[in-house]
Amino acid sequence: IDAPGAGPITVKRGSVEFNNVTFGYLPERLILKNVTFSVPAGKTIALVGPTGSGKSTIIRLLFRFYDVETGSIIIDGQNIKTVSQESLRRSIGVVPQDTVLFNNTIKYNIKYGRLSATDADVIEAARGAEIHDKILQFPECYDTQVGERGLRLSGGEKQRVAIARTLLKAPSIILLDEATSALDTQTERNIQESLTRMCANRTTIIVAHRLSTIIHADEILVLQEGEIVERGRHDHL
Ligand code: ATP
Ligand code: MG
């Protein structure tokens, strides 16, 4: 669905803008209504709001699962509709709510396409995501098969694999759909630390469920039925 001749995007610092974006999956039902916000390069915004309010839709539009017809999404001055989807996705790191691992080794899952990454790079990323020590306990360490047909990891462990993958990718922009599942406090603290490390100095858009995430955001957008009804910092809302 790329426009003819769509070239690669040039993402440098990674500023993100939504300008009057109106979107519906079906024409008769609008999911986002006139959504406008901007994230300066290197800053973090948190999206909060009730279920169905459109938070994940914003993430999907940025990753260009769908194109917007009304309004525009701009990254570093470029309308994402005009660049190739593949280059856009190469430039953005995503940590989804429910990470699905490939039926392959843990190493493969962290590298995921970055064939030039060395074992040392993989270990560094795993350390950053607080998952290295866990991996060393697996029967074949980094060569252990994981996924449906291998070792099953918990939700929190899978998310940390996705964080390691994103650390290795080192994108300027990170999209994070925070898991809603309850985690024990120690795991939550570990994940929070790895997330903070991952997002430092990167433009980050987080669908936030945890208060600790919300407190750390530079700005919070409150969505309700597809509209931004409030915005500001934690201490102002
Ligand atoms: P949650 O907190 O439950 O994850 P959310 O704020 O992320 O909710 P979205 O996933 O953005 O909500 O969904 C917003 C609305 O769009 C919902 O009413 C949902 O039913 C609808 N929706 C989501 N995906 C599709 C789709 N592929 N086709 C049609 N409608 C969809
Ligand atoms: Mg969602």
C-alpha cells in the first residue's frame, strides 16, 4: 500500500506529531476524533484512558497498520504516508502488550533479523532488559528453544525479551503497549528499570497502566471515546 516511488524515511531525532487525526476502522464508526499532539524528540508521553478509548489504535497508526485519510502523522517532518512502510517499521521499536515469541532459540528471538549482532551485543541487550540471569538458568542458555513448542516464558519474561530486542535495535522511537497483567512488585520494579533505561533519550509513546510509568512521563494524554479530554503532567492532572 506504499505510494508509488515511496522512499525510505529518515529518522534522526524522532519527533512525532499527530495533526487532527480522525480515524475509524469502519467508515461508520469513528475511533479517533481530531487527535492532535506532539512529542518532542527524546520525550515520553503516556496514553491513558478506559478500555476501547483508542490508545492502541494510536500505536497501530504510527506503525502504519492503517493509513489515515483525515489529518496527518509526521515523524521528523515527514508524513509517514509518503515513505515506505518497511523503512518506517525498521526505524521504530515496538514492545507489544502480549509478545508472541517465535518457535526458535532465545538468541534468535532477541536478534530477530539483526544478523550482524554479535553474541556480546545480544548479552548486553539481555542484561539491559533484566533477562540475562534468567536465560543463564535455561537448559541451553541462549540456545534454548522458546515459544509454543519450546520453553514457555511468563508474560513478564516475554515482555523483557521484547525489551531486549528493542534495545538491540536501538531505534529513535519506541512504542510501548504496557501489559495489563499483574506482576509481582520485584518483577515490576525490574521491568520498570529496564524500560526507563530503554526509553531514556528516545522518543517514547507508552500506553500506560502503571502509576509508576505515568509519573515518569513528560506529558500524559487522557483519551475518552477517541478524543483527548485532558493533557498535562502527572502533578497537574
Ligand atoms: P484497551 O485498553 O482495552 O487496550 P484501547 O484504548 O487500546 O483499549 P483500541 O484497541 O484502540 O482501544 O480500540 C478502540 C476501539 O476500536 C474499540 O472499540 C475496538 O473495538 C475498536 N477496534 C479495534 N480494532 C479494531 C478492528 N481491527 N476493527 C474494528 N474495530 C476495531
Ligand atoms: Mg489497547
